[in-house]
Amino acid sequence: MTRKTVRIAMNGVTGRMGYRQHLVRSILALREQGGLDLGDGTVLWPEPVLVGRREHALRAMAEQHGLEHWSTDVDAVLADDTVDIYFDAQVTSAREEALKKAIAAGKHIYTEKPTATGLEGALELARLAHAAGIKHGVVQDKLFLPGLLKLKRLIDGGFFGRILSVRGEFGYWVFEGDWQEAQRPSWNYRAEDGGGIVVDMFPHWEYVLHELFGRVKSVQALTATHIPQRWDEQDKPYDATADDAAYGIFELDGGAIAQINSSWAVRVNRDELVEFQVDGTEGSAVAGLRNCRVQHRSATPKPVWNPDIPATYSFRDQWQEIPDNAEFDNGFKAQWELFLKHVYADAPYHWDLLAGARGVQLAELGLKSSAEGRRLDVPEIQL
């Protein structure tokens, strides 16, 4: 085996998602397993270069994990010819400019979503990357969740017949920060800092719907800021100017209708933090982060509406759990592996900056739909 060291600039890994999912559970996990085997006698050894603004945090993180390389000078890192890949997990408002610099420096790009604050910027990134001839990818982690992988198995096997509808419920109660610490950073609730649940979650729903059920043809959304005041990391109150809930209806290619509620102001009364119910002519399924249960047409009960007597059976008990039938790795790590194989072994990979731009487009149109109170078509985009 030949070991090839791959230096990856990782910008924004002092944040929650960048640290936990991308650095620890993806890149460092790859190192713990001995690297990534490309199948041709080559093993990739990822060498992260931590990048950020807070020197003390970077130093402490590097020392904690035994890493040698970190910097607060992103321009110097991008000028380093030994760095092959630039990864971005910064706040959304800082991402677009950083990605442009990385593309201009000839780095391959892997980035969190949304890729930009607007469709025009997202498309420009895709076009710049295409013109530069670099490899580029956007994180679409929900596709690699065990529950959705099981759901895709059902779709590919023809379980549903004709799919009629998709109903999604996502969210949980994010504490305001006054008497209990908030689970999310305060910038998520300030529109001026790129916050808002539509900007955050509609890009996820775009690729989930697009990949599993069909392209989104139209959107009608209603947003709300249910909690108008929150407390920041310094325990100071601030006005929440961004939407913390969004209620969307999406028309899909093929005729299916999707309804997805997203909220940071909802208390969970479901099995998992996100669940999708898919109903088809031949069967239905409910898929979450890890689990998926089904009810086939032949096993569908025949309820009769009668509010005068109590139900004598549990509807939930009439569904069947789908077995794993495989071992599921961390979804972020699984996509990192695919992207690295794309860069160094030319393996196929279609979750690129153009796919990321579709997510930005849907978020932009969702906000516009809510502001104007009408349904909007979602045009196909291209380079």
C-alpha cells in the first residue's frame, strides 16, 4: 500500500457542526481507521489544516487532537501549494467570498450549505469552479442517514407504487437562552447575520426531495418568528429578526406533493427529530434519522370514523420496522469518503456547487413566497 497525504484546509471547525461532524467524526475518524483505501493500492491520509479567526481556540483544538497545522491567515493557507482541498463550515455570510478565493487559488472545494446568501452568488460559484476545472462538492448529509437510506431502498424496490405525497416534520424546542442555555448559536436567529430556518433547512429539503422523489417544481411557504426575543452567548437579550419556523408545500415532478414543517419552536412528539411519511398506492413508510417503518397495501387496516367510542387498538403498532441489512457509517464521513474518491480516483460525484445552488434557490423562493403570499414556480437552473 502506498500512503498519500492529503492536506485539507478546514475553515470554521471551531463551530459546532464543523468540529463535531466534519473534523472529529469524519476526518479524524478516517485517520483512526488508517486512512481511506482507494482500491488501487493507494491509501489517502487526510492531514487537516485548521483555519479560523480565534487563535486560542485553534491552538487548543490542535493540541487536543495532536494536530500540527493551524492558522488564522486563510490567504496564506490558500497560497500554500501543498494544500489540495479547501473546506468551509463558516457562517453563511462569510462563505461566498472565501469560496471565491479558494477557487481562484486552484483548490478543490468541499463546503457546507448554503453555498451563498443568494442564487446569483451560488450560481457564480458553480460557474467559477467549472471554469477553473476543479472538483467541487456540497454537503448533503441527510441523504446518508440510515433512515433515508432505508427509504431509498424501498423506493428503488418499487415498494410504494405511485408515490402520492410526502409529509415531513422537523424541529425541536430551542431554548431562548434566558433560563436555559440555547442549543444553537445566536446568529441563527438574526437575519442580518445570515440566520433563519428557511435559509438553513430549505436547502436540505431541496436535495432530499430532488434525490428521492423528483425535482421541486413549485413552492408555497409561510414563515414565522414565533419567539421574538432571545438571549445570546453573553446572556444579553437580542431581537430575533430571522424566521424560526417555516411551513412549506412543494409540488414535485411526477405529481407528488410534499408538505414539510420546520420549526425551532416546537416540542417533539414523534420518534425522531425529523420524520418523513411517504404515501403511495401500494404502501406507506415513515422514515426518520435512523429508523424506517412501513405499512403495505395488503396489511392496511380499515378504520371507520366514530368519535363516540375510544380506539381499541394502536395505529402505530400496525407498522413494520425495516431491518438495517447493512452497517451504516456516520453520514458526514460517508460523503467525505465519496468526495475524496472523486478528487483522487475520479469516482462519480454529483452533489456539486450547482446542486448547492438549487438549495439556495429554493430558500430564496420560499422566503419570497411567504413575503408575497403566493405560490411560486421553481425554474430549472444550469451553468
